Amino acid sequence: MMKLVRVSLLAALTLGACRVSDNTNNSEGPKTAEATVAPILTTPDAQDLHSYARPREARVTHVALDLSLDFETKRLGGTATLDIDRKADAKEIVLDDNGLEIQSVVDASKQPLPYKVGANDQYRGSPLTIALKPDTKRIVITYKSAPDASALLWLSPEQTAGKKAPFMFSQGESINNRSWIPTQDSPAIRQSWEAAIHVPAGTTVVMSAPRIEQPITQGGESVFNFRMDHSVAPYMIAIAAGDLAFKSLGNRTGVWAEPATINAAANELVDTEKMVAAAEKLYGPYRWGRYDVIVLPPSFPFGGMENPNMTFLTPTFIAGDKSLVSLVAHELAHSWSGNLATNATWNDFWLNEGMTTYAERRIVEELYGKKVADEQVALGVDALDKAVASNGGPGGGDTRLHLDLKGRSADDGTSDIAYEKGAAFLRTIEANVGRERFDAWLKGWFDRHAFQPVTSAIFLADLRQNLIKGDKALEQKLMLDDWVYKPGVPSNLVRPAAAVFAEQDKASTALAGGGTAPQAWANWTTDERLRFLNRLPRKLPKPRLDALQAAYDLNGTQNLEVRFAWLDLAVGSRYDPAVPSLEQFLTSQGRGKFVRPLFKALAKDVQWGRPIAARIYPKARPLYHPLVGRDLDKLGLQTVGKPTPK
């Protein structure tokens, strides 16, 4: 067991006061109030191994971007002006770089500053080391984004929903923003930022910050200006540009989407304002001003990304019946867990995602009732059990909440362990101390750590100080260190009641044994349908799959969560009648949750599946974001029938 590091916040901080913000960020215009940028944590567990930065010597406090967007060359180019805080004797500042084309580096008086780009590491990119003069407080870097930048996806008009105009969007988490922004790309180094983005006239730009003035169009070019006054983790700087329309959802909520998608998106998101109110009731005031969302083209690699002020969403959540909007509840909950209190390193990714998954289900319960929330908790425990099995079993090191990602990709910690084990941990605490008491602590956690980086040790120290308060019996009952630092799932896990999915489990058992497709399907919720499909054996005989297809037309369902569950079953069972649906599914959207497991399962089945995957993948690959494509490229699908390369 890793020894718990007991943290005094005062002792753990350094390099503190810099510029920034107020607590009422909105889109009405510039703000004048200032607050303190989060200091740097100095304990060993807070040192970010996925960044080259040395923030205790010199750190970035504010980033000002002035960039032109070029759809033809697929590059962003211009300047990044960095305000820095430094020790008096600091000779250099180290930034993170992954393929940036640096043209010059100067100080505030336009005097050149010597710089060097170091050797490239496959996981971290390269250090960008800039020499500092004794009085250097501001650095101006002229540059272009990396060719094929890992954060950016450029879509042709044909690859969008509307088919009329090109589109570009970014995805910064975990450490991809260093491919288009030269800064210290670590969640532990919070920064305020602003941006002026130059685009061809007719293009609309949105970013994860309030627009501070109306766009200016002149001479075939439009300029959009944004400013984030709060200090945020740099992975939260996000951009999207293309043919976009807007619809209001409430006094402080709205949706952006392509015109072809906007009406369906707005109809699906009608409860967004209610979600914000429900979240505030649980966790305190929403501190980011507006909560807007953008529904991106189908290539977006995730379900959603919790960029402040502007959640980025996949269109795959649009089912027509609001049955998949818990995704929105999840991304909204990140406005507290993840955006306010942020994991200082990717070893503690669970502090972002586990807390958010717990909060998501509380919001769902508040709006849609306990039965819906209980079903989602049960599906989450299913996902947890599966994640434990796929991460080495109960003894696997990656089944711990606090991970060791030394020498590995920052994304290696993004499994369902972080989401579902983290949520189960909080649910177990709640069950032992009572909801009222736990809610009070959780709301206090967000207040005490607002706009701050946090670690597992800080989390546990706060629990002990503000919730357990020396109660030795409660401490022993909660098994805190076992949950965070040991592999597997502790014995005190509070599992959902067996009756939650009793009807669906009975039906799946019956079908697996030769029974018929259940007629009750028509009355089941999406979650109930998912439980039924996911509990079926992965190899079913063709007549039973035929019966399911005939009864429910699963090949044609527009609920993409249900369709994925069906196609996963079909691939495992080598079900040929599902192949056309599979091909359409894989070539019409790029959500990693869906396409990765399907292609991997196909590639593993050398005789039946791999030829199918090799035929489909070249058509699908141009649609996929680099974060998805780089994983699937490793499968070697261009070579039919040969084993997957190491």
C-alpha cells in the first residue's frame, strides 16, 4: 500500500500571485476584477511527469493567442503571448511542444530570446526551452501549429453533417494542446487566457471562453475575440470553427451546431437549464457564467468534453427521446469536478472523472427519478467489473485509482476504472455517512478547492479533516486507502440491488437458453435494453440473432448506444446480416467508445472479422480524429489476415 501523504495546503504551494479573474464570467464584455492564479503544488505526488515544465522556477500565468485559421493548409498560425511568473534567479522557462513550427521568440520589447527545442519523446513531445533576461516577464512566440497536430481535426465539407463548408475542432485532453499552443501543458499549471481568431468570412468560431465582442468582418476575413478570466488547466482551451448556428435553451444556456443538426440538438437538450439548476442545488453556484454546448460533426472522438463555458458534444447522443442526455449531465457536472477542482496530474484522473460520474447520477436522479439513476449505477458496476477484468484482474496495477503512469501515455489512465471505481468509492462513502452529511462535505470540497489543482492525497486529507473528523470506526469502515492506493475493488463496495434489472436479466437468460425475443422490449428504457443485450453470451447462434433483428430491427436503430451493443454482440457471433449496418456505423461517426472496440474485435478475429475491418477501415479512417486514428492504425488493418503488429 502506498503511504498516504498528508498535505498542508499552505506548505504545498509556491509561486502564487498573478493576474486574473472574477467569479461572474459571462459573455457581456471584459471584466476588471482580479483574483489570484492557483499556486503550484510542490509535493512529490503533484509533479506532472507528462510535462517538461519546471513551474517552481518559472511558470505561465496567462496566454494571449492571435491566430489565423487556414482550412487549405490545415494549420493555425500567429502569435502566443505568455505572461510568466518567475523566481528572480530563473535563467529559463520550459514549455511543452509537440511538433510546433517556431518562427521566433521575443520579449515584450521585441528583443530576441534564445530558444531550443529538445529531443522528442513519444509520449510527451519535446521541451521548448527559452532563455530569460533578468527582467523578462512576457514572451511572444510566433509559430504555426504542428502539421497533423494531434489536437486538431480538419474536416472537408463532405465530412460534416451539412456537407457545405469545412470544419475544424480541437480536443486538448490529456496533453494534446501542446501541438497547437506553446505553453506549459500541465493541469497543475492553471492559466487564464484570451484569443483573437482570424477566419474566412462566413466561418463562425466558438471557444471555451466567453466572446468579448461581436466579430468584425472586413476584406473577406472575420475576427472573433474571446477571454477566459478564470485560471484553468491548459487542456481546457478549445476551439471549433465552421458553419454554425445557435439556439437558446434558457437564460444562461444554449446550443451551437451545424444548421443541419441544430433543431434535433436543441430538442434533445431542452432540459439543459433544469440540469444546471439541479447541479447548483447539489454542489453550489455555477461559477462560469453561461453554460453553452456545441454539438460537433460526427467525427468528435468522445461522448463529450467539459471545456468551460462550452461543452463539446458528439451528435451520437441524439436519440430523439432524450434517453441519452445523461451525457450532458456528466459534462455539466465537470463544471465543478474537473474544471473547478482539477487533477494535478494524470495519475489522479479519477478525481476528475470518478467524482463527475457520481455527480452525473445524482443530477439524473434529481431530474428523472431514482429508478433511472439506479439503473445507471447498475450499468456502471457492470462496466467496472469489465474494466477490472480487462486491466489485469483484481491484482492489476491499473485497477488502482491513483495510478503510476511513469514512462507511459497520459491517456493510459482513461479507462472505466477512473470513472466507475471512482464513482463507486464516493457512493460507498455516501452510504456509510448518509447523503445529507456527504452532500455537505462534497459541496465544501468544491468551495475549498475552487480553481485549484488537487491530488488523491489532498482529497483524502480533506475527507479526514472535514468529514471523518477523527472517527476511527468510520475511518476503518470506509477503507479509504484501499480504494485509492490498492488494486481491485474493496470488499465494502455498495452494489446495486439485484432487483434493479431483474426482468431484463431473466429475459437474457431465457434467450440464451433458446427462448424467444422478449415482447417487453417495447416498454423498456434504453438502459434496460442495454442491460439485456450486454448480458447475452457473446457467441449466439444465428437463429437467435435473426429473431432479435426481426423483432427490433437492431441493424437500423437510431439509438447509437443500443446499436453499438447490438453490433458488439453481432461481431462476437460472426453475424453476417449485421455487416452492412456495421459498415455504415463505422463510416458515419468517429466516437472512440464505439469504433475502437469494434475494430479491435474485428481485427482479432483473423478469419472472419479482420478482412471486414481491412475493407472498412480505409474508408472510415479519414473521418476519425487523430486521437482515435493513432490507436487503430496500430492494428495494421491494411494487411489482411496477418497478425496485429506489436
